Amino acid sequence: MALKDEAREVIFEEIGGARKVILNRSKKLNTLNYEMLRKMYEKLKAYENDPIVKLVILKANGKVFCAGGDLTSAYTFVALGHWSFGASYYRKEFCLNYLLATYKKPSLAILDGHVMGGGVGISIHSTFRIVTENTVFAMPEVLIGLFPDVGASYFLSRLPGFFGEYVGLTGARLNGVDMLAFGLGTHFIPSKSIISMENSLEKMIASSDSPSVATMSMIINEFAQEVNVKRDSAYSRLDMVNQCFCGESCEEILRSLECLALQTQDKWVHEAITSMKSANPIGLKIFLKTIREGRSKNIKQCLETEYVGISHLLGRTISNNFYEGSRAMLIDKDKKPQWLPSKLEDVSDEMVAKCLSRSFSDDDDWLPLQLPSRSSRTEVKVENESISSMIIVLQMW
């Protein structure tokens, strides 16, 4: 790679009618800082309005697609000034998420590695979501003082049953096969075949004045492989997950898990209990409320609500847990956050309601996130031959 490319944290390439957005911050696990978000938004907006552009490809250099937002930078923003400096980071991130969720051009995300938090936010709405043997998906925000955001109350609430609650409340990790089974991915392609798939797409787009999504799908399917869900996969435990995570409160969900743990030695149950007991209690309760309400909201409404919750955590309205989580997990790295409140039962419904209230009467620096109205893009059904008898089509729009 040229030295000038090494210095750029995000690279933009133009190849005929294809445009590539390449995360290039591998030493920082391709975490998204403010400048990356700003540049991506500007370029993607321009690509959407450019008639020459037929396909946008999102990918990353290194072994990780994107480990999430650069929370260390957000923490530093606040340390240098007012908490609203950190809110400006999330405002930029959520605006990018919304643009991609309502994007009017076909897009393809190559998730060849870990994709977490903010990395999910920029890729989950892509027309094509390519997973490989290296893919690992997670939304671990509750473990670092926050709650799953970037539209999680929208896309996780649309997973079957109560699986979205399980993923968001425990930070559970899914592999590429699980992602495919739940509709989070659209195609499984071995990592070694990714470049060949990209080259074939580029050639097809270059040779056609108006390539269709169906034609793109045909090219991708030439490289896609059928994969089988294993007996111990996340998909196979959906019934038990539904049994535990249907509870009306986090306390009820945790009790159900503890009862199940007395009946089985399944690793996932004990890991779920450990995660929930280690997580930020107020973050758990905020997420449970947002995902339950998110089932009846659109992506715009979900992002606007999540921004309110993030702003309250940044502004220490109820709790200092965002800063304590950042300190323990990202700054000092002692991995021993001292949450306050420290127990689920100490987090009242009133506290959660306040964290999701748009009332910042004592702070004139806060502004709500007001996303522009954008017409929904035409729904495209992507044919996915992999585990066709088990695939659950996730309607992302």
C-alpha cells in the first residue's frame, strides 16, 4: 500500500461505476473517529446523487471490519470541554447511519472480520452483507457503560422472537453462519474468494449501462457457498432464548436464565448470566425499553430516541456510568467498572424514563437529533441460496 494511503484513515476508490469506501485504521481496529464519519458522510452523499455510481462497496483493511465507534475520542472530547462535544460525535455517527439506512443506491458490505457496535451501524442496512469464516458480530455496549445504539432498537427488534434482546443484553457474539441464519448477512463467501467476487462485480458494472440488483446478486451467488448451522449454534438455541428473554423486565429475564442454568450446563446460558451481571444496569434497562418500543418505530424514530438516551448518559443526568465504563474498559483497562447504580433493582422506571426524555431544561447546549425525512428506498429481495430452508428474511426497510 502506498504511504499516502497508509496516512488516510478511510480510503475512497472510484472504479468505473463502482465506489469503494475502505476503512484504513487497522491498528485501531478500524474504530470510527469523528473525521472518518464526516468524510464518509460527505462522500456517500455525493455518490448517492451521482448518476455514474451504480454500486457502493464498504470494506476494511486489516483483520477487523470495524470494532465500533472510537469511544476513547468521545471520552476525550468531553474531558477537554463540555459533554455536548461528545454528543456531536454521536450526532455525526447517527446521521451517517440514517443516510445508509435510507440509501438509494445498491450497497455491499464485506464483513470479513469482527463487526461490532458502530461497525454494525454502517453495514447492517447494505443491500448485500457478505459474511465469511472470519466474521464475528456483536453489540457489546452494555459492557462498557452504554446501551446498543446506531439503530439497534430497530434492526435487533426485527430479529425473530426475542433474539435481539439476547444479543443486546448480553453482548453475545455471532459467527458468519449465525448471521446468515438470522438474516443479518445475505451471502457466505470464503475470505479467499472475496477479491475475485469484487473483480467480477466491477467488470459487470463496467460493461453495463444500467446493472440491476438482480444481476449483481447473480454475480455474488457465483462465489457464495452453502453452509450448515451447527447443533450448538446461536440459531439452534432460539427456543430457549425466547423462553428466557421474553420477560417484561431485566430482572425477570435474569431470573429465567438462572432457573435454566439449574437445568442445563449449556455454556451460553452461564455466559449470558455473567454478562448481564457484569453490565451497566441502567444501560440494560434503557436497551430493553428501546428495543421493545422499537418494534413499532421506523429507523428514523429509533435513531432519534437512542440519541436522547446517549445524550443523557453523556450529560450524567442519572449516572456517571458512561465515563466509568470508558475508564475501566478503554482508558485504565482494569476491566473493573464500579457501576452506580450497581444493581438492576436500584434502577427505577422513572430513571429510565428520564434518560429517554427530551427534557434538558437546565442545559441550553443540547439539541435534539432531527433527521430529515427521506423516502424509503425500494425494497429489494436478495436471493440467498445458503441454508435456504432455514434462512429468516430480515426486512431492513
